[in-house]
Amino acid sequence: MRLTHSHLRVGRLLLGTAVVAVALSTCATNPVTGKKELSFVSESQEISMGRDYAGQVSREMGVYAD
């Protein structure tokens, strides 16, 4: 089967639509600015990462009682 110009056009359109759909699905609202931003990590993942790294930073650098 030979690919024609119209087949390539349809393929590009489908690929472009898929890229836009993925980009829109990864948008999240920034709680500080209220603007939509591209996010590859969910809020719960970000919180979990912060807790994990907080322990690591405390062990390596120490914590001041303030």
C-alpha cells in the first residue's frame, strides 16, 4: 500500500491532535497565580517528593530550632 499525500496529512492531523490532548491533560492550576501551567507531576506526587527530600536535607544539613 502506497502512502499518498492525503494519508500523510491525516496522520499529521491525528498526531497534532494527540499532542494537544496530552498537553491539555497535563495542565494544572497554580494555586499562587491562579494560572494554568503545564505540569508533569501531580500535586500528591509533588507533596510526597517534598516530604522525602525534606528528610534528606535535614539529615545532610541539620535543622535549627527557631
